[in-house]
Amino acid sequence: MASFYKFRQVSELRGLLTKIFDLFAGHNHDGANSRLVTTGTPAAGAVGTTELAANALAASTAGRGKIATGFFDAATLLLKFAASCFAADTATRALFAAGIFQLTHLAATAKTHILTYRIEDLAANADIADRVVLVVPAGLNLTITGAEIVPEGAAAGVDDSNTCIIALKNGSDAIASKTYNTSAPVPDAGVPGDLGALDGTYKVLAAGAKLCLSVTNGTTANPAGMLLQVTYTVADAA
């Protein structure tokens, strides 16, 4: 037999509906007579910022578990961080553990060093034989990227029969060498002179290796004092 309610006034109907759809003691949605809806799928776009709990993405295992592994790719990461996010201040630096950045993370220019060594004013026919100007520290490798001299004055007596040879060596192996003669004169005072192409193997110096300088002058070859300038990059020893 069908049954029904007979409402005498609209207020009675309103009262009943209010009880049924009460947000705190509503009718049975989920088997527990609560206002929660635990089944079904919300409509696309129905869940917004206000529907998320304040601690939904908490700094916990459960909170972190909401984010899929690999969620942040390079493009997304750049979009999500403000331009001023990594400021040059104490608070920002504290986010990074000491030693987080290794030499491999630095640009080549950030790892570049310049060695300057003064070569004395040698007399004619006076030489320098494999003089050590640098020893590679333990735990590091050095790669020579450039070598040049800068004379302090004018050279004399340098010709095809009396050459001036300047060599930079990895121990006894030549990294770069330049022979000055009539057709290739010693540069003028204050003018840099490149020592030539670098040997692809010997330009890399392992920990403990010695960077050496040699100058060989002919009988009348008398170059002035000069500055040796060597550019190199640093890397962790393999």
C-alpha cells in the first residue's frame, strides 16, 4: 500500500526538507547517516582551492605521496618558482646543504684560474730546464686551456740560427712550444704572444703532476724578462 505525507502548510514541508538536507545531520549518504559523500565522482573542475584542506600537501610521507614521482620537469619547475625565490641571502642559502654543488655543476668560466709566473731576464745563451712552476694538488685534475708570454722589453740577437724556444710541459712532455726566430720574432714589450696549440693528451694534468717551464736560447738569443700566463680549469680527480 502506498503511503504519503499530507502537508497542511508550506512551512511543514520546508521544515522536513531542512532536516533531510541538514549539512551536519543529513540523511544517509554513506551508510553512517552523515553529510559526507564517499562514493561517486565529482564533476570535472568541481574541486577548487577552497575544497582542499589546508594541510593537504603536508611535509609528511602522506602529503608528499600526493605528488607523483617525477612530477616536476624542468619547464614546470621554472614556472612554479618566482624569479626572486632563490635570493642571495642567508635564509635562501640555508636551504642548501654545505657542499651540495661540486665542480661538475659549475660553468667552465667559474672553474677557470690564471697562473702568472715571471721569467727572469736571461742572458744570451742562458737556459731554463724544466723548471717546476706548479704542482697539481691532491684530489684535483687541471686542464690547460691557454698559454702565452708577455715580454717586458725588446729581445735581441734572435734569428734563424739563434732561436728562442719556450715550452710548457707536463713533466717532460710538451703541452705547448713556440720557436722564435727571424720569421717569428719575440713579441714587443707588453704584447701577449701565444705559445701555440695545446697537446690534447698532455694538457690534462693529474693530481701530483708538475707543470714545467723550459726556455732554450741560441748563442746570441737574448730575450728580455717576460711574464708567463697559463689559463686552466679545475676538476675533481677521477
